[in-house]
Amino acid sequence: MVVGFGPSRLAYTIAADYDKLRTVGVCASPDPNDWPSCPFDHADWQFTQSDQAAAAEGLLPASEIWAYGQLLPAKYTAWRLPPWWRRRVSDNDEFRGQTAFSAWFPFKGLPHSAEMAKPIYRNLPTHDHTVEVVLRPVSRDIHSAKTVGETWQIFALGFLQGEGVITSPWVMHFPARAVTNKLFDPVGKGGLGVDPETFFDLNFQPKPLEHYPERDTNTGWCVGLRPTECH
């Protein structure tokens, strides 16, 4: 037996719980004869048709967001790309895989809503960056670029098909624009208004994309204009 919890205290606890239950009963009762015993405004305890409509209105978007959180990670990987000063990988061809014969662009055509950039370093208050062209001493007609300023970690959704070998290279597939737009667009524009960073953090385990389109080919940020400047 718990010390100090004798029969008298047990009776007091039961009585106190009964009073609480009785309060809930009379306040939530549909019988007007019970309402005078309610110590609160009984109207606050009524689940009206308006309350039901409001609850249903909130339940549907919540169910849709939950479904997105279950289904998208089951099909797509959140690829964690190297830190860069750009906030999108879909707007440029600087992230590519390089083979002996060609450059391959895994995220060309990726919907904006299927990628997310998390700030690593914010260059306050200007939010700008600078690009310095560096001439290589061995061959002065080849240059690379050095960027200084804001740094972002980009995550892009997609899944790979193929075997990752020269006869069956990987091909990246990503969600349709209408799918991820619905999730992240503002409510006023027909979307669910989900915060991308929160959604990615809660639902995905990001992986690095170390090689593309084959298991042993180079993939990286191409900081210059030529395929040889990928790293």
C-alpha cells in the first residue's frame, strides 16, 4: 500500500473524480434540465453543426498531409547534395554526373516544389555572394570559380531506376509537379500550405548522391563552364 493513501483518502479521491465526471455530464448534457447545474456556460460544451463542419474542414487537410508523409518517403529518396550558394538545383545544370563520353543531369526538370534548401550560412545583412574567377597556371584558358557568401544545403526528391552500370545507367525520376505543388503551395492557392523544411525533416532520411549515372562515375558541383571542371 502507498504510504498515506488510506481508506479515507481513497474515498476522497473517488468523490472528487465523481464530481468532475458529474460536471462533464451536466455541462455536455442535451437535456436543458441539467444545464442549471453546470458551473460554466453550457453552450461552450455543445458540439454544434458549425463545430462539426469546422472539425471536418480541418480533418481533411490533416489527413492529406499525413498521407503525403507516408507515401512520398515510400517512393522517393531525399538526396542530400553538396553545400552550394544556389538555393535550387533544378534551375541550372551545374550539378551533373560525368562519364568519359557525356555529362548527365539527374535533376533536370525537377519541380521546384520537390526540392528544399536549408541555410547553412546566411550572409547577413546583404544576403549576397561573390564569384571570383581563378585562372589555372598550367592552362590559362581554363578557369574555375570560387564563391564566397551564403551557403545552402539542398535536398531533392527522386528515385533511381537502372543498375548503375555502363549497360544500364541510373535514371533519376521525381514527383509530378502537381503532386508536390499541392503539398507546399499556400492554402490561398489551393495547396496545403506545409512548410517544406519541416516536412522534409519529419519524413525523410536524406542520402548523399555520390555517383551518377553509374556506381563509379564522378558526380559533383560543376563550378565552371566546362565538364572537366566538375568535382
